[in-house]
Amino acid sequence: MIQLKDLHSPADIKGLDRTELKNLAEELRAVLMKKLSAHGGHVGPNLGVVEAMVALHYVFDAPTDKLVFDVSHQTYIHKMLTGRIEAFIDPAHYDDVTGYTCPRESEYDLFEVGHTSTSIALATGLAKARDVLGGKENVVAFIGDASLGGGEALEALDYAPELGSNFIIVVNDNQRSIAENHGELYRHLEDLRNSNGTAPDNIFKALGYQYVYVREGNDIDELIRAFESVRGTDHAVVVHINTMKGAGLPVAEADKERFHYAAPFDLKSGAPLHPSGSEDYTDVFARHILDRMQADRRVIAITAGTPGAIGFTPERRKVTGKQFVDVGICEQAATAVAAGLVKGGARPVFGVMATFIQRSYDQLSQDIAINNLPAVVVDFAGGIHGIPDMTHLGFFDIAMASNIPNFVFLAPADADEYTAMLDWAIDQTEHPVFLRTPSSAVTHSGRAVNMDFFRYDVVSRGGSVAIIGAGDFFAMASEAAEILKKKGVEVTLINPRILSHLDTECLDSLKTYKTVITLEDGITDGGFGQKVAAYLGCAGPAVHVLGLKKEFLDRYDAERVLADNGLTPQQIVAIVVKD
Amino acid sequence: MIQLKDLHSPADIKGLDRTELKNLAEELRAVLMKKLSAHGGHVGPNLGVVEAMVALHYVFDAPTDKLVFDVSHQTYIHKMLTGRIEAFIDPAHYDDVTGYTCPRESEYDLFEVGHTSTSIALATGLAKARDVLGGKENVVAFIGDASLGGGEALEALDYAPELGSNFIIVVNDNQRSIAENHGELYRHLEDLRNSNGTAPDNIFKALGYQYVYVREGNDIDELIRAFESVRGTDHAVVVHINTMKGAGLPVAEADKERFHYAAPFDLKSGAPLHPSGSEDYTDVFARHILDRMQADRRVIAITAGTPGAIGFTPERRKVTGKQFVDVGICEQAATAVAAGLVKGGARPVFGVMATFIQRSYDQLSQDIAINNLPAVVVDFAGGIHGIPDMTHLGFFDIAMASNIPNFVFLAPADADEYTAMLDWAIDQTEHPVFLRTPSSAVTHSGRAVNMDFFRYDVVSRGGSVAIIGAGDFFAMASEAAEILKKKGVEVTLINPRILSHLDTECLDSLKTYKTVITLEDGITDGGFGQKVAAYLGCAGPAVHVLGLKKEFLDRYDAERVLADNGLTPQQIVAIVVKD
């Protein structure tokens, strides 16, 4: 029997017999539970695939054989088996690894992946390269946890068998999305499970795949048998494995949605170790929209498979009735459904993570904006205080969405402005609206909200310096203004609110100023400040455009990034003093 | 029998008997052929659905019943039947209608649609609104011509039956994409055709649809029978109709690819009426890439269903062998396949229309850029001289792609620079590259190309005015500089070449200038000039950022749009003279 600390590569498990493999799987699961409960992470997805990962690495020869993991939040066991066990058994090293596959960490990880539904297409590229360059390796895409219903996955599912060569898709069917599954594909998978893989009208066979069903996807023997049967195949195969999300941890098996991803928790009770009592913006959003829905059946909330991320907890979903749409992790369809709902007389509000709305760039443009349909898109976890993982960054949304014609891009500075903007967005029928939810703590300014959102809010006027602080960064602008005031420097303090359109009247009033500073919680390239700089480019003031550099960051410290980009009140003050 | 000129609305055909309907269809086809041959347009798609459109409007009651047409380039007959016959029978009115559904024209047209694969999701929104608001109408999505394989369509195909209410999809199976079909779905449709709809593993049944097959999709009787059988259904239905692309026009039936869309042509011979002998950039691209492919099997060209649009004619495709990938109209998969190909050791070059690469924003960012994979994406029909239809505009690509971290966005000013950039992009392995193909006539400057593309090319230096003309607009900058020179004003003339990164050394050399003018063939918002303006925002020169306004234009006159945006040499000269 191998000691975990001696587990350096998959070669170390090749010689184990079945009992040893099973014992190893249980040891890995125990280690995983200990780390997950202390550290947090994707609980259910990883516990569900312990055996599958062991069997994959037992049967296939990575890194020669190419394993591509969809969404890749279920690769903790894969990491343990490929030279990174220390990051799981030694708490001092817990943070040595990311939560996703990461080529910077290991040659066993082929791609940085965090969005769903990419694995089959990525693997298709690998298989095509192999076929052209003369390789013989197996190419395996491991997909599940609701990723299969995404358009990118379905496009490639359709295309891959045309290669006519070795191509293996493992469909990890844990019977779930993050929340409940949506879409007929999942009902179809259920039919296949219920019939031990024999249900008629098999979609994989329809698309030209050999189909292999594994009834016990947490049984190493069955898994090895299935994987061995397809290893070295000369055509496209789907291995459909029926796994249990959260397997081995009773609280995770019982509440699969809450334990999809969890912060540190008590292993027995499942209770969070550091309960957060504070209100957050997902609650503000969901409560407000739910009120609107109950008052007006035309108001329909939409999610693309992440209801929790927009505050629509299972309890809230229960009372929404027909007015809640979850299309599964299909942002493109969600966006187009919103367009159709508007055309049909409804008032849709599509809540979505800033990082995931990227999938819908074309649908925002074509389905909504060209048709100038007043759909409301509200994004979450935008800006530097969103999610600090490279694959889930939230600070590209301003550059992405604010440059699409017809869209009104709004960024509120506090909760009062936020709910006022939500109401305005729902009530007006002239413009598509993209509303960025703050990622800061919920605050209430108490200021009356001027509902003419095409105008900047000039909070105080004076001096020859203007600081324009957008959204979450208005607080930083205020703070800098306060410091300057104490130094005797009067400042014009502006909350622009709208980032897609310039308030030229307001900007014209700044033409005689000495200095104009713009602050935005996103990359400066393609953003708000550059528009201001261009508008004022032939006028008098020195314009300083502050925001984030155009780069992918990983597991960053937000305060440090802000300082690196000159985004602290003190640095802003220094610009003013120097100018 | 109704006279065509008296055809005002679908009500006018409800009372016709079958013989009259068939005669009407033949009359409409004859009118269509006459207009198409004289005016150009989507020939094959429209000729193939003459009977289907007549039958649809005979059976369903638009606009109460909602008809959503995918891609909508096949709606000419629909337009004839819904009050717009004059635009087809009277040459003086040929241009009264757009080539796509257009709500500005008619209440029978629900959405502006030009990209593929949107109809099912849009219709799902309409159906959901109906269900919530209490309507009873039929909702019909009409999809085909290779649109069904796109991710947005497949996402919605999966979701729609979950509504559990009336939902009708007509799959117009004309056995083609623009070029040959790709993807297993089309092989599956072939199986269904060959078995008169009875092949096993029916994908539509797998996804919960009732399935109805129409063997003769150009037979009005069969079509009416099928449509009547599903009208008023309380669940989701797919009606699979087998039609003939180009039906009734021998040259179009014989060469389906060339007659997918055609400029004016001779009805008998099919020969173009205004043959264009001049070289264009699709030829430059395809010839050059083909040379590279033949010299190096690692070089692989990718298309997403539009090989002709990137110069890969059927003749060229024949010699590419395994080194050519057509994934069908699936830009997302194509982009991810490119990422996989790089990882597998190949050098992929994905050629794509500027308007269609929008579908891949997330894949450009996540699959390619985060992984910093040196894939090469080359877009076509970008800028104001691209396609002047609202749904196919090409002047958003700079704002979209140049703000994605890691991507190097290049815009060549002539053919020599273009092929040099292609070579550089393929040969280097450090950066993902997005290369914008010029849309102007092919020119050769004869200047040596400086291969350090991170540096601007300062073509001439002098005076206190700099004109920085990007890509296609470098010629405009040159022309303005020439005029100014004649007026005795020396100008520094710059071809920036790279639009994603600033050449700060070059820009620093302009800080003492009086005037800097940037020109770009795209919207200024989010574009290149605003970056320059922000960089020089605290320096001396007045910066004028010239480019296009952020707006959707339709069937515009390019010269007029340029003038409206101050983009003529004379207007540029006027700025310099005034400053």
C-alpha cells in the first residue's frame, strides 16, 4: 500500500491491486474532506469523482494521454494524483494549488479552465492535432455537473465524431446542476440511468458515438472496466458514468446545492465555521426583484444555472412560480430568451455573474441591442472585489458591455441607487440596460437618487479639480475628496452612474478645470475613463484615467492590486497635489 | 386566383384552394428569380422554402401566431406574403426591404436577425411570455440552412420542451450548410431523411419533442397537412421538412454553394452579370495560408461554416486534406478547437467574419487568452467597408477583441503588411493574435515591413502635428498629410499597426506636439484612439479621436457615414488648420 506522501505521479498507482486502489480512494476522500471543511472549495463535485479520477489515472497514461477536465473545479483528486498531494495533506501548503486545472502548476493540467462546457471542443483540437501530426495517444474530455448543456459543449459534441479517430468523452452524470437540473438533456440522462443505459432515442448514438453506461460511477471496478474497454479506441465514444455528488459526506449528499461550493464548515453538522450575518447585494437584488415579481406578473427573473449567485435561494425560488426561468448553464439562450420575453410583453431581469455574461456578448449585441429591446441584465461579482480566480475575473464587464450600442450601462454607488436603477430599468421601455451590482459591502448613502440616469450626479462642486468615481469606486473618490478638503483643496466630486454614455453637459463644465481624475472598478482599456479622456482631449484639464490594467490576475490580493494601479485615496490625493 | 399586386396580407391566401396555392407559389418563385437575378441576394435559401412559407402563412395566423425565422435570410417569400410584394415585383422598389426580418418594416417581422441559431431561444422567450401572461397563440421557430448546429440553437433546443406548452420548431433541412454540412447532427438528419423519419435514436425525441417528418418539403399539400396537425399543440414539436435548396432554378440546384448568396447573375447560365476580376483580400489570405499549409503540416486553417468568406473555395479546400477544419457554423467550438490545436502542437489560423467572431468573445478570452495560447484569429469584412447590413456590421471588432488581455490586435495598412503579419503571427509562439483583414481594395505600398509589430511605423516625421491612421484608414491619414504638405504644413504620419498595445516610446515623442489625430475604422468607444487620448491625457497635445460613432447602422452609404463622422481627408485637414 502506498503512503499518500509518496504519491508523486500516476505511475505510483499503476501497480496497485483493486483493494489497494479502493483503499487509496478512501484515503484520498478523507484527506479531501479534511481540507474542504477547513479551507472551503468545491465540495460536492470533487467528492463525487474520487473513484473516477483514480480510475482515469489508473487506466490512461497522462500526460501522454490527454485528459481535459470541463469547468475543472472537480480536479482536486486529479491534482493529488499528479504530484500535488502536499497541497492537500499539509495545511501549510493548502494554497499552493489553484481550484482549477492550471498548466503553470503541472504538465498534467492542459488548460486553465473555469467556465463550463469547453472540454469537448478543446479536446477536439488536441485530437485533430494528434491526427495531423501523427500521434497515437488517447484524448479524453471529462464533462459533467451541468456543463454538457452549454452551447460550446453541444457544438463540439456534434462535431467531434467527424474526426473519425480516438475520442473519449466521459459524461459525469451526478444528476445535478449547481441547483436542480434544467433542460431535456438531463431528463434524457435520467431515462438512460433508469434503463441502465438502454433507453431508446439515445442522443449520443444519434450523434455517432459508441455509448457505454456505468451504473455505479463510484465503483472503481466498474469504472476501470469501462475505461479499459474504450482505451485505444479508433472512434468517438461516450462513457456515461452515474456518480453521486458529495459522495461520502452525508451533509453534502443531503444538500447538494449548498455543498456545490462551500466555505469552511463543520464536517458533521455542515454548519459554516465563519457564518456571515451581513446583508449582501445578492439579497438586496433577489428581495427587490421578488417584490416586483409579486406585484407584476410581467416581471420575470432569469438565471443561467446559478440561481444562488443572484440571491434566488431554494426558498425564494419556491414562491416565484412561473415567473422564474432557469435555462441551465446556457448564458446565450438566457439572453435570447430575455429578448423574446420583452417582445412577448414581459419585463425580464437576467441576473448573471460578470464573468459568465461574457458568453453572451453576441446575444447582447444581436438579440437584444440591435432590436433595442428593453431587457434588463444585472451582473454580479463585477470589479476587483469579485472572484479573484483567473478564470472568473469580474473586471472586464465595463469594457465588454458598455461599448455595445443601445445598451445603457449603469453602475450604482450604493444600495439606494441600486434599487432605484433596478426599478428604472424595469419600468422604462426605451433601452436595454446592463446594471452592474456593487461588490462592496451594502451601504446606503441616504442621498436622494436623481432618476435621470443619463446625467452624472455632481455630489459637490468646487475648485479646479474633479474626481469622477464610478460605482464601487465612488467611495474611494469621496475619501480622496475628504482628505483634500482637510488639506484645503476643494474638489468637485462626481458619481457618474452611467458608463456607456457621456454626460457632455457635465463634462463641458469641467473644461476649465486643471485636473480631472476618473476612477473605475474595471480595466481602463475600453472603459469609461478613456471615453472621458477622449472627450476632453482637446480641452484644458489634465485627465488621469485610473482603473485596472488589462491583464489576467490569479488569486490576487485586492488591496495590493488597487495600490499597484494607483487606486488608493492617498495616491489620488498625490496626483492632485502634484498637478 | 389572386393577383400578386393584390397580395396585402396572409389573409389574402386563406381562402385559396390547393391548386391556387400551388400556382401562387410558382408565381412567387418566378418573381423571386427575376429579382434575385437582377438584384442579387440569398438565392438558394429562398428558392428552397417557397412552398414552406406559403404553407406556414396558410396554416398559422400571423401576426397573432408568432413566427420566428432563424438567420432570416430566407424570408423573401414571407415578406411577399406580408404586405411587401411591391418590393419584389417592382424593380423601382427592390430596395424598400432589407434582406432579413425587420420589425421596422412590418409587424409580421418580430426581430432583426442575421446571425444564425437564435430562433429557438427567441421563440422560447415568446412562449414563456405567452404562458405567463395568458396567451393562446402558436409560437413557431423556423430554423435550417445549418443554423441548427450552433450552440445557441442547441441550448434552446434542449430547454424549450421544459416549458410544457405549445412550441413548434420547423427544421428546414435543405441538406446543406453554405458549403457542405459538418457535424453529426447533419448525418443524423440524413438518416432520418433516408428512413422517412423512422431512423432509431431520434435526437428530437431524445429531447422530448414530438417528431413529424415531411418527405416532400417542397410540396404544399404535405406541408399543410403537417403544419395543420401540430397547430394548437400543447407541447413541443419538431416538424422536419426535407427541402431542396435553390429549388426551381437549375443553376442554383446544381451549385448550391455559389448560389447560397449571389450577386446579379444570368438566370440561364448562372454567370455573374458584373464579374469582378480584381484580387481581393480573401484570395490573398487563402493563397498565403495554403502556401504555409503545404510547407508545414502544423499549419491548420479553421472555418466556422463560411469557407468561401475566407477564400477557401471548393477548389482550394480539395487540396488542404486534413489541414482544414470546418466545424459548421459554430464559432465557439472553432475558437476552442484552435486553442486545443495549439496545445497539441499545431499552428491554427481561424478565419472568420468580423460580425461572427462576436459569438466567441468568451472563448477568445477564456479558451485562448487566459491560456496565452498563440492561436491566430483573422477576421474579414471588418470596418465600414464590410457588410452594410445592421445584423452583419464589422466595425465593432476592435472594441471587442483589442481589450482582451494577452491578445495582440493587428491592423495592416496594405497587402504586404498583411502577409507579413500573417507570417509573424504563425511563426511566433508568445501571443494570441487577432488580425484584421483590410476591407479596402488590395494595395501594395512597396515599403519594407518592420517586423517588430509592437512598434508603430513612423512613415514620416516632422512638424507639430501627428496623424495616426490605423489599418484601412492609414490611406486616409496619408491623403490628409499630402494635402497638408501642399499647404506647407509638415505632418508626422504614423501607421500604428498594433491596436491592443500602445507604443509608449513613440507616443512619448509626441508629447511636445500641438495636435495628435487618431483615425480608426471602427467605433471610437472602446477603441484605439481613446487609449491614445488617455495616455496623452496629461501631456501637451490636443488629441482628436476620430472613428465611427457607437451605433447600429443599416444599409448605409459608407462615404456618407465617413463624412458624418469627420472621416474625410478634407475634414482632417480642417482640424489641423484650425488647431
